[in-house]
Amino acid sequence: MQERATSAAKIEYFFQRIALPNAYGAITHVPELYGYSVINVGMYNNGERVAPKAITVRDPNGNIIVHFNGTGDGFWGYNDAAFDAPPQPSPIQVWSADYFDRIYDRYLRGNNESIYLTGHSQGGNNAKYATMRSGNRDSIVNCIAIDAPGFSFQFERDTVNMYGRDAFNHQSGKIWAFNGTHDFVSPLGQVHITPEGQVVFIHQYDPEGFKCYHHIRGRFQRDKDGNIIFELTIADGPSEFRKLVAALNEHVSDLPHGQQARMAYLAMKLANAISVVTDDNGVVLNYLWDNVSPEEFDELLRIVGPILVDFLADNPDMIGPVLGELFGFDQARIDAITNLLGHFNNLSVEDRRVALAAILNMITFDEYGKFDIDKNWRDIADALIAAWPAVLEALANGGLSDLLEAMGIDARIALILKIPKVGQVIVAVALIIIGVITIARWIRDIWNARGQRYADANP
């Protein structure tokens, strides 16, 4: 099955080059797909534009592969079907099953060829849908879905009602899921129908950092000259980051259906609209989300933020490893972060929530698609007041200085923080700052309340 998954990944990688209407010979110009031939290209019209969303090919061994392409610009709205957004099923899911039935009736019926349905991301979900609901589903040998999200509860209920539980289990037993270790799309959805023993994790290679966590090119490693090696390699299991996303997805299911659907739409739009700014040496300088507005990002943060804060407040041990994976920290830095967060664990869960919420509120997203920290003094004060016992304990025990050293900050600064008297001075200054901020906020709140009472009394 690994070989078939590799074939599907290669087709997805070269999809825009080979899925060209009336240009079926284009595949012959792709050496990595030597021996493959195109049977049909499926064009989908979403009412605004027409785009290739599927391709049917014959591989060198005579097997038929019906491959569904991942989400593209203009098709974001279909991803929220995994969270019960109407209509159920989505138009592109219906089209995918119909496309396979048309291809089967026109080209494949009676040929006795082995048929495999494949796809990446939304395309993988469409391949799974066609495997479960197409009229010719019995002819499908296997479905290979790469980084594909799950389904809604309604999909499972309706499919079982249509065909029965035994038939549902039989068809879902044909599905294999190949997910990147860092992929954050495949955990999404209310229900996952792939049998547990048929979920395979594949190594993640990140030449462009976060952008490749979901993009198909992040599934292939490079040789020493930077050339892509078109093979998937099996990993032991998911990364800490993917575990975090999967855990958060469980809590998302508790939201109202409308918020679940909106979250899925915005998250997938964010995931698929990433471009990367690098320097001359290929070092990532910034990520740009070209198709996501600041207002949409704020909306996503409002929906997901409380869930993220509650989860991390209850599971602070996950923060260090996840940060290490996201930012590529070495083990020394991860250990230093974990050690520092050990002091954070001593806070009450409520204080952790206050500190994390304040930090999250400082994250901004501007009209140029850049993340930044909004230096909002109220949020900084909230974070300091909630977390100051942990900060002071970290100072007293050298946790902060160890982190500075591990992060490459000037060793002299880290050394100074280890001097007891200097630490005591810093603690005293920190207490004074916190006290001043607290008193200032208290005075401001009293003044505002007084002004409001005056305004109410003098309309």
C-alpha cells in the first residue's frame, strides 16, 4: 500500500501539469510518471469558475487510479462539510461520486482492471466519499487518502441508513489513510471512518517550514543537492503538534454547529493560502497568508482561542515539545523551555488560563498577512499578574537564565541572572512594576466607573 500511496502523492504533486483538458500527452513530459497514461480529466464547476479536480490514469502495471485533487482557491467552503455544515453532502462530494460512476460506465466496466481511488486533503475526503457512496463502489479495490479530513456525524448516520452497518464497515475497510506526522488537516472532522490499523504516518520534510506541514511537497525528502526524492517513508507515529491538533478537534465538536463549520472554513483557508518569505540562503523570514484577512484571522482566534487556552492550561507539558517542533528548536532549547514551564505548572489552572488568554490576545494579524505582537499594556499586565509567581520561581532557580543561554542570548545576561543579589533586585523591580500596573488599572477602572455614573445621571 505504501507504493500506491507514493503514486498518489506523485500524481498530486504534478497535478497542475498533467490535469490539462485536451492535453493528455502532458504526462509523458513528467519523468517521475513514466509509463502512466491519462484516461480522463474531471472538470468541476462551482458556479464561479471551472477547474480540474480529478484525473483518471492507468499506471505502468495496468491498474486504474482515479485521483482527486486537494483544495484550491475558491473551493474553501466545501471543507466545512466535515463539521455538519449544510448542505450534506457537499456539492463537490456528490460530484466526486458521480465522476467516478461516469468514468466507470464509460471506460472501465467489464475491463477487469484493478481500480484505486486516491486523493490529497479535500481530494482525499472526496475519494473516501466516492468509495462509500458511488453506485459502482463495489468495483473499488482500495482508497488511499493522504492528509484527508474526516466526515460529519450526519454523513455516517445517513450512509448507515442507506446501506446498513455491515456494508458501511465493508466499504470503509477499503480505506487507507496516509498522514504526515505534522499534518494538521487530517485530524479535523467529527468522525473518522478509516480502520485504526490502516492509518499510516509518513515522515515530514519541511524545506519551507510550516508551509509544508500540509502541502504535498512536505511529504518528500531532498537529496544533498536539493533534488526531490519521490518516495514516502513510514514514521513511527504523529508529532506532538499533530497530537495537539487532534486533541483540540475533540473539543471543537462541543461548539455549536455553525461555529464548527466556520472554524473549518477559516482553518482550511489559512492552511492552503500560505506563502513563505525567505532570505538569500533560504532561511524563512516570515509567512504570508495571502487570502486571509485580519478580520477573518481574528474571527478564527475568537472561535478557537478559548478552546486552545483551556486545553493548554490543563496540559502545559505539551507546550514545550510543540514549540520545539514548530520553530525547529534543538533539544537543549526544548529542555530549557520545558524546565521553565515546569514552574508554570505550579500555578493554578485558572491562573494559567488568565496568562495564556492574555498572551493569545496580544497576537495580531495585519493587512499585509504578517503576525505580530500587539503591545497592549492591559494584556501584558494580565499575563504578568497571573504568572508572576512562576516567573519569580524561575528566576530564583535559574530557569530563565538557562532558557536565555539555550536560545543563544548573550551568555553574560544569563550569567547575571544567576547572581543571587541581582536576582533579588530583579524580583523587587518586577514586584514594583506589577504593583504600579495594578494600582494604575484600579484607578483607571474607578475613574471610568465614575464617568459612566455621571453620564448615566446626566443623559
